[in-house]
Amino acid sequence: MTSVANRTVTAVEEAERHTAHNYHPLPVVIAEAEGAWVTDVDGRRYLDCLAGYSALNFGHRHPGLIAAAREQLDRVTLTSRAFLHDQFGPFCRDLAELTGKDMVLPMNSGAEAVETAIKVARKWGYKVKGVPDGQATIIVADGNFHGRTTTIVSFSTDPEARADYGPYTPGFRVVPYGDLEALRAAIDETTVAVLLEPIQGEAGVLVPPRGYLTGVREACTERRVLFVADEIQSGLGRTGATFACDDEGVVPDMYVLGKALGGGIVPVSAVAADRDVLGVLRPGEHGSTFGGNPLACAVARAVVGLLATGEPQRRAREVGEHLHRRLGELVGHGLTAVRGRGLWAGIDIDPALMTGREASERLMARGVLAKDTHGSTLRLAPPLVVTREEIDGAVDALAEVLKSAGSAG
Ligand SMILES: Cc1ncc(COP(=O)(O)O)c(C=O)c1O
């Protein structure tokens, strides 16, 4: 820490003293940002290869999104859902069109949207499918990450996320991710939904075997079960398509969206589904004070507008191919595996060289911000506005980090 300039040291110490230690941030204190770059309080610049865990798909302070937010700030920011406002209908209509669904229900955080999907699926199970009261089950995958609420951590298989937070919410069955037979076997007459990430982000950007999502879709249709796709991290352009499910041409019954929907400006999440599913909710049964507020709707509508052009998806595809080609060159040279799609990569560092944490610290020293996930896995998810040259700079920095560790060892 002695080489770190003063403002950074002071800010890190202050945060350590006055906040719960539920995160272990890199010791960088960001003061400004634009596009794919951030600047710290001591004036150092870094390429942001995490992009707020994909909440910043369109880059920091995207001009069109900032303009939409500014305009809305001058008009009205909050009404609560007790009243309607003029941004609500247009946003819901545009998001319904983007998802190809009849209806959407806006919330704030990703976890709230997942909770919404769980409640809607259970209610659909009781009212439409005819599951006996209190017996609904939902199938989830091991290694899942769907958020931090007590119900969601109840079906997490990560001891760090789950231990000490019981008693746990019942009604979930965990099956191995990517194993279609196990999933089929777990479905019975009480099953109301299968809840999955089409690519598991926190688990290390795990892409399931080809045909898995198609098989899940078929199994759900055959057994009258809702396929709920948590596209909070994988969706909205990240993988080179609007949704990761698009890669197999699969349409789930319910999309769960968040992160990038708020344009990196405000928390906005939503579920999208057809009327026969989302229509089960009646007034007073579910909601949130800030869900669907005017500022959120104005920004998220501008986000939907960007995605409707197809441009962010195209960039993610093209620059993403370059990223994966460049990362592939490092396999056998400090990396043991590279996974992912579009501008999203999980890379496994040879554990003999260093941990993921050490790698992210060394990358930071070279002006690249990335974050480890489990053990020696790093996750790269730069904003979709990143250029090939910037990707080259980041991969060159990674190559240097791996090489220096190899020679030191
Ligand atoms: C797939 C997925 N679902 C849900 C969440 C939870 O979102 P939030 O942190 O906004 O509650 C995340 C967050 O990382 C996620 O990656």
C-alpha cells in the first residue's frame, strides 16, 4: 500500500472503517468515468473490464442515456405506482416489444426481479396449472447466482452466499447445471418453473453444452412448466445477442432482466412474460415503491432504444470474437481455460502461478480493472463500447502479468 498515493489511501481507510465488510474491493477509488475508462482520485486511468458486473454494457455515462436522465430530472422523478406517469406506458411497451412478450413488470434490483419471477411462477402454478396449495417446486441449477435475498440464497450452492442465513425457504430442487437428464428427472407434477442462467456468470462464465437450453425449453413445454431465464447478467447485448437464449433460438416463458437495463445510471430490473403468466397478479399482491419510477423508465426506455438498433449486440459479437481469439493465445501460457461468448469471458489462471485476486491486483497496477470470482478464475466483461485496440491493451497486460509470475516462479 505504501506506493499508493494519499487520496486513495485515505479513501480506502475511510471505507474500511465505516462500512460492513461484505465486499473485498480492489484498492482503487474511482472519481470519474467515461466510456470504457475510469479515473481514480489520484488521476490514474484504468480500462474497466468489469463494467459494473455488466450493468455498464453501454459504457460509463453514455451520452444518449445521460441526456434521457437529465431531461427526466427536470420533469418528474418519482410518483410511486399509486399514480401513473407518462414514461411508464412507453417504457413497458418498448420493453415488451424488445422481449417479444405481452407484458413487463418493472422492479429495481436484480434480486427483486428474481423474487418477482418466483412469486409469479408459484401463483401461476396454483391458479393456472392446479398445483395443490403450498406444494409448488422450482428447479434450479447448482452453481447458480440469482441474488442475495433470503429466499434466493436458500437455493444457492455456494456456502459463502448461504451459510448462516437459514432457516431456508423450501420449494427448490437443485440439479447439476448443463445436465438435461437430471433436469428432466427432477420435474414432477408440483414443478411450476425451471429457473436458470443461460450462461452462469458468477460461477465463472460457464456456457452449458450446446442444445441444453433447447432441451430445457422442450422439457418445460412437455411438462407444462415455466422456463424462467435469468438474463440479468447475460442479457441486453453482452453475449452478442439481445439475450443469451437467442444463441439457440430459445424463447423462455419469462425473462428476468436487470443490471444494464438501468444504463449504469439507476437500478432498473424487470420481468417480461405473456399475459397468461404475468396476468396472474392482481392489485395489491406485489410491488415496490421505486419500481417503474419516471427516472428509471426514462433511462431504461433509452436503453431499450439502443438495443433496438442492434448496434451494441453487433459490437459485442465482433469485438468479442477478437477478445476470445486473443485470450485463446494465452491458453497454455498461464491460462488453463477460456470460456464465454461475446464480450464476456471467464478465464482460469494456472493456480500454480497466482490466485484470481492476485491477478486482478497485478492487472490493476497495469491499468486494467477486472475481478476474480472463485479461486483462480477471472471474469472479463468490458463495456460493449470497448475497441479492439483497448482489448489488445488489456490482453497484453494480462500476458505480462502471467509471464512475470511464470519467470518469478
Ligand atoms: C444472473 C444474476 N441474477 C441476479 C443477480 C442479482 O442482481 P442484483 O445484484 O441487482 O440484485 C445477479 C447479480 O450479479 C446476476 O448475475
